[in-house]
Amino acid sequence: MALNAIAHYPMSLIPANTHLSLRERQNAAVRSEIVQSGIKRFLDCGFDETTTDEIADDVGVSRRTVFRHFPTKEDIVLSGPLASVGQLRAAVAACPANEPPLVCMQSTIVKHVAAQAERHPGALLIAKLIEKTPRLRSRSHELTDAWESALTEGLIDRNPDQAAQAPLISVVAVATARLGARRWLAADGAITLTASINHAFDELALVGL
């Protein structure tokens, strides 16, 4: 399983930027409605069983409008998480200079998950949906790659001298977070996602990595 369980599904995708034009705000509102309608349909009826026409009808827009915002159904599920990845780079770059890289990674990932995925009441159901849907599971690897790139770039921004080690540190951090996510999913939410990720990082420290 990739980072699908740590995905970002905000209750609203409408930007808070008041400087956006009316058209931009309207487009954002439509995108938000499409995502929320699509996710509900996918959870209630199944991903493969849901058609784009049904999502369009729920929102009150044309099929063409849905495709204009989301070229595939997979994009409805994954575009939000991918769009939020940039926050990770900035958060890592802002870690204290004397903080060990993996400690920085752990705190960054946990804070991101706490602020995003755990706020969404359907996060566990969405993670299960992605895990059992081959097309979504395959596309979710894009999210893993994006997290690794963002964390690597953040480490380099923070300390250019770590440029050579940054990719390896990022891969280890993301793999550890994925382990925590898998355990959270296997436990059916009996533990929180952040607690499971923290536990995985604690185990990493115990083996001296």
C-alpha cells in the first residue's frame, strides 16, 4: 500500500484566498462538489461501478465539466492529496537546524497527517477504498513519489550539505510512514493514524536507524 492512507481530503476544496476572481472561486466550488459527490458515490456504490455521468448528475453539471476538472475518476480521489504535497517541503525546510533529519521528517509527517487526514471522518473508508481498488492503488504510487520528492527538496532547502543523503533519508521516512499507515488500516482504525506512524518511527529509532 502506498501513501493512500495518509491522503488529504479536506471538507472543502474552496481556497481561502480572497484575491481569487469570481470565476476561480466558482471553479473551486465546483471541484469541491465533484470531489465530495464522487467520494460518496465511490464509498456507497464502489469505484468501478460509479460512472462519471452519475457524479455529474449529483452535482448538477455536465459530464464534460467533470472531465474538464478531473480527466479520470482516479483524479477525483487523488488530486487533493497530490495538491497538498508542497506543504511538506515547506514544513521540512522550517525544522530547527539542529534537529536530526529523521526527527524532522517524523514531526513533519505526523503534523501533516493530523491536520489533514485525521480531520476527515471518512479517511479510513477512503483508505480502504484505495487499497481494494487496483486502479486507485496503482495511481497512489504517484503520491508516494511526490512525498519522497517534497521531503527530499525540503531537506536540501534546510541544509544544502545534506543533498547527497536527502533522497535516502526521505525514502526511509516515507517507508516508515507507510508501515504505520498499513498497521492503522489493518487495525481498522482502532488506533489513530498518527499514533501508528509515531510507533513505526519509534521502532526505527530502536534499531539504530
